[in-house]
Amino acid sequence: MASINHSGDNPLRGLSPKIYRNLLAEIVSWAFFPPLVATVFFIFLVFWYSADLGQGVQWLVTVAPFLIVIPVIFFAVAYKLGWISDIDLSHRKERPIFLAVFIISLGVASLLLYILSVPKPFFVYAFSGLIMVIFASIITLSWKISFHTAVTTSVITAIVILGGMHFWPFLLLVPVIGWARVALKKHSIWQVIGGAFLAFAITVVIFHLFGSALGAKI
């Protein structure tokens, strides 16, 4: 009976701890890619707050071109033309042109949500996201603040405000994301902390101005 050779069973065998660490950091970074996180939560809110499927589809069709389609098309064109070198916008000087387009698109999307008279919590979340992106974009002109930690913190903070304090453990994801960005040498520790702090502060302040405190449902 022929013996079974297990030497090639595990393709990852022999890889160094550093390679494992970087692989894990890449997985975390892609799982919490800012546009993906923001888009998934936005779609969730659309169908959570809409009265029925038809209204949800109407909101999505009206807003999606500005929130999703235009930024994606612009990014693809900018990448093709060499204005952007990678999907992470790793070079700080490449960020302003894309962020300017995204801010305008997000501003139009927020205005459309207001015109559509969506429920107050939905509009406040979109508006807080707009303000956060504006501040983060201004900061990134001179300091490469982390949009990974900023966007995820913004979303989780909104979840805690809208859903209650029992959702606070989701905030534990933020340091994991921060670790991944530092491990990949995309940001310094202070840049990931700065992104999280900025997003948390702005989201809490905006919701408070519209009548909600952290952990208190609207």
C-alpha cells in the first residue's frame, strides 16, 4: 500500500510570522475598506427606515448615483490616467482631488435625502458623515489621517447612538483595524488614533445637535 505524503498539504507552511501578520492585516484592511463599510451601512439604513421595499428602492436609486456610482467612476478614470496610484490612496498628495469629488457627491446625496424627507436619524447619519469627511480631508492635506479608522468609527458610533449602548462592543473593532493599518505601514499609530477620535467626536456632536445623546435612541 502506497504511503501518503502530507508534505504539500498546507501551502502556508514555512511562511514567516511577519508574512502571516501582513496577510491578516491585509484581510482586515479589505474587510473594513472605507467605501465598502459606508455603503453596506447606508444600504442597511435605507431598507431599515423605508416604509416598504418600493420606497427603499426609490431612495437607493435616487441617491446611489451620487454616493456610489460617480465616486467609483471617477476613481476608475483617475487610476487609468495615473492621478491615483492605488486603491488605498497611499500617497497623501493624491487624496485631495478624489476627496473633493467625493465631498461634492456626498453633499448632493445628503441634500437629496433631505428633499426625500427620509427619517431624521437616517439624514443625521448622512450629514454627520459629510462633516466628518470634510474635516478629515482638510487634515489629510498636511497629515495622512486614517480613513479606515475614521469611517468605521463613524459607522459604529452611529450604530450605538441609533441602537443603544448594548452595541458598544463593536467599537473593539476599531483598534483591530488600527493595528492592521500600522502593521501594513500605511499609517502611524497617531494617524489611526486621530481618525478614530475625529470620527467619534464629530458623529457624537452632530447627533447631539439634532437631539440625540450617545446611547439614546432617536
